[in-house]
Amino acid sequence: MFIFQVAQEILLQEVNIEKVKEDAEEFYRNGTFFCSEAIVASIRKNLAPQMPEELIAAASGFPVGVGRSRCMCGAISGAVICLGYLFGRTQAGDGSRSEKCLKLANELQESFRKNHKGVLCCSVHTKGMDMASGEHKEQCISFTGEMAAKTAEIAARELNIPVTGHGDTK
């Protein structure tokens, strides 16, 4: 039932994939949010304005590979949070919603793997980089934009929302 309500609220809007990407990148670039938070904030701004702001806070523990552990890339975590919000279940026993959300999350992470050394691990992607360097930040900005765009692309497809500004989301 929830997905239908979300779709009703946003169905008449177009989703500008490039704007989702650019906003996520800018939130990260200017220091407003880290990767996972930036993705949630951009999806909220451009696709799901009814999304509670608290979901941005829920994403705050994921940057730099979950609490700076440099495990799974925070951009993937933020994207999965958004997919969970849009397609996940809130009732026990609703296995079909759970299965759909898992399928979409798998599609998302497979897209990242395909484009980035076959791994999700932050430590692999930042190996040898100074974590305070421009090189590290630019890579993370790019990953953030890519995952925000891919999340918007998946959501728009699944919710049958018209898409504009669809650049290369890989």
C-alpha cells in the first residue's frame, strides 16, 4: 500500500536524473553532507519530497565505508536506504515487498561493481589515497552522483515516472 501512496504523490512529476546526480554531488562537494546523506537528501529533494528528513540522519553512520571503517562504500548504503524507503516493507510477512526491494538493491550494487573493480569496498577504492586529498574527495563525489542517479533511474522505472536529463548513469 505504501508504494502506491508514494507513487500517487510523485507520479505527475518528471524526474530529472541529471539534477538528482548534480544535487547529490554538490551536497557532498560543498560539505553539506557526506556521501550517503547526500544521496538521501538529493532523492528527497528531487523525487520523494514526502520522505522524512530523519532518513538523512539515518544515513549519517555510513560515510567512509560505515563509520569510517572503510568497508562498503557509503554511496551504496545511502542509495539502498532510499530504495528501502520507496520499496521496502513495513509489515511482517510482506515477503513480496521484501523480495522486490532486495532485487532492486542487488541491481544497484551490481551496477556499482560493474563500473568499479568488481567490489563495493571503500578501502579498495581509496587504497593509497590520502583521505583528506582532493583525489579522494573527487572520487567520492563521483561515486555519490553515480549512485544517486542510478537510484533515481531505478525508482522512476519502477514507479513509471517520466524521466528527463538522463545522462550516463552507468
